[in-house]
Amino acid sequence: MLILFCICAAVLLYVYFGYPALLVSGLLGRRKPLAQSPLAALPLISVIVAARNEESVIEDKLRNLLASAYPGDKMEILVGSDGSSDRTDEIVRRFHGQGVGLLSFPEHIGKSAIQNGLVKLASGLILVFTDADCFFPPETLPLLISNFSDPRAGLVTARPLYENETETAVTRNEGLYLRYESFLRSEESARGILAMASGSLFAMRRSLWLPLAPDQGDDFALPLAVASAGFRNVLEPRAVAVTLLEQKQPDSMRRLKSRIIAKDLRGLLSRAALLNPFRHGALAAGLWSHKLLRWLVPFFLVALFVSNLFLLDRAVFRAAIVLQVAFYALAALGAAVRNRSRFFLWSVPFSFCLVNLAALVGALQCLARRPAGQWTPVRRPSRAA
């Protein structure tokens, strides 16, 4: 039990503190800046938008794309409507004369199938994937595409931001987590070991595209494919993608994260060879540290608590169990008050437990081969661009 306790404690400390320290120290590789230079000729890009019942945002989305600083004659916009039952198709058709194409599916087939269908129609050398509720400044697309002047760049992702970060305790803590996550991604990108993207906005070389499986997410499966092909995934910090976080309550946030983790774990297991540190070095270390061990944290938390119960004959372990009980008590208080109070002392423990509950459910769903559920975007009745 002592060995189990020490292993669990070491893993937990490593995941949240040790791995970031390793990145900053340079032990996982020195910074390898891209050789960015002006593109001799701007490539044709195809902007892919998967949409399902997006009437509240799709017009603003298309206007946002058309206002981009990227030349209009070098950009095609393709919208795939996934069995939409609202006015999404009607709104998109209004933009046909401005270079916007619509591929409408009468039945709900899922985001991955929509993206696969749109890519078949795409003409661009660079594919840009963006969500219908993602908005960005005019210079964002040129900033993303400029990275492809370096032949090592295979995929370039934007830096995500939440428009409503301060709305509830859940959104505030999710914003805090996003800043921590963005720091890790920035350090990984600088060292050439990034293996994930922001699903709201990223671009990749058409030559590296592989059709998406229905049970895997594009923002992880595609970066893994790029890394497997020997190219770099890059975070462009100047390119900002702003979305409205619709999952403002604990239950909806837990369901979203469970679905994402289940899909991403399937994607990682389908490319398990990347986890071999003898073949992939720092990239494998990053995947173990940033993803796989993070998803396994709830199992280590349970094992830590249980093993601690067998070690109460020593003062240090009695103190350890008191700290754990106190932490979970604060999390329970945070669950009880929910959005009636955003006090840091209990909202953060509650958010930590919520995320790890989602990881536990998502991992079990993946291992049990249960479907992650259908893609159904949640939108507010209206929003401003």
C-alpha cells in the first residue's frame, strides 16, 4: 500500500506540475522556431464548416469569413448541413453568389461524415476547419496560413478564447483551465511535439488529410495523423478564435468532456505506436503526460485515497487523508452552491472533481466501446457577431 500510495502521488504531481516544469526546462527538447517567411504565392484555401441547426449563428459566421483579410479569390467556403431542420440551409443559400457552397444532407450523419464529404469537394491546398459559432478578427486566416511557408508545418491551430468566461463558476474555471492548457500547447508547439488542435479553428495541408472515423474527433485524430507523417503541429498564438461556451452548468460540461475524452482516447489508441518513447521520443512523452496520464488521473485519485486508508498508523499519512477529505468536502460544497457562489476556495475543487469525473466516464465509455453520442451543437437563440 505504501508503494501504491507513493506511485499515485508521484503520478498526480507529475501530471499537473512535473510535466510543465519539464517543458519549460527544455529537457523535452529545445525551442525549434519555424522558418516563417512571406509566401511566394498565397495558396487556395478551403474553409470547411460543419453545421447542424445553426440558424442563430450561421449568417454571422459567413459574414465573418467573408470579412477576412485573406483574398476572396483564394478562398472557398463550404458548409455541410447535417440534417438541419431549421433555416440553416436557407440562410447559407443566400451567400451562394459570394462563393459559399452548400452540401446538405437530409439525415443526421454526424460531424466527421460531414467533414469527409466536404473535403471531397474541396479544391484548396490548405483545408481550414472551423465551427459555426467561432468568430475571429480579419487577420486570423492570413496568420494561420503564413506558417505553411515552412515545409515542416503540417497543421496550424488557433488560440481559443471564451467570450463568456466570467458568466458562471463553470465558465470561469473552464477559462482558467484553458489558459493552463494553452500554456502547455504553446510550449509543446515551440518544441515540435504538439499533437492536438483547437477544434474551433485550425488549418492543415490537404496532402496530409485522412478521412475521419465517426467515433474520433477531428481536433485530435488529424494532429495525430500529421505527427505520424513526420510533420509539425503548430500553435499560432496571434490567431485568436473566440467562441461562446454554451456548457455553463456542471451537468452539460461533464457530458461534453466525457464525450470528447472518449473520442480522443479512441483516436490515441488507434495510433498507439506514437506512445512508444523509443521511436518517438519527446512526442511520446508529451502524449503520455498531456493526454493519457491526464485521462487516467481519476483512477490514481481513487487508488491514492484507498491506499491511504491502510497507512493511518503514521502521522504523515493521517495528515494526507485529512487533506484529501477536506478537498473533497470543499468540492461537495461547490456542488451544493453551484452558481450561487463563485468563491475560488470551493469552485476550483468542484471543477477539478467534475473534470476528473468526466475523464472517468469517458475512459470507461471508450474501454467498453460504448458510442460517444451524436454530435448535436447547443446554441442560444441568438448572438451578435
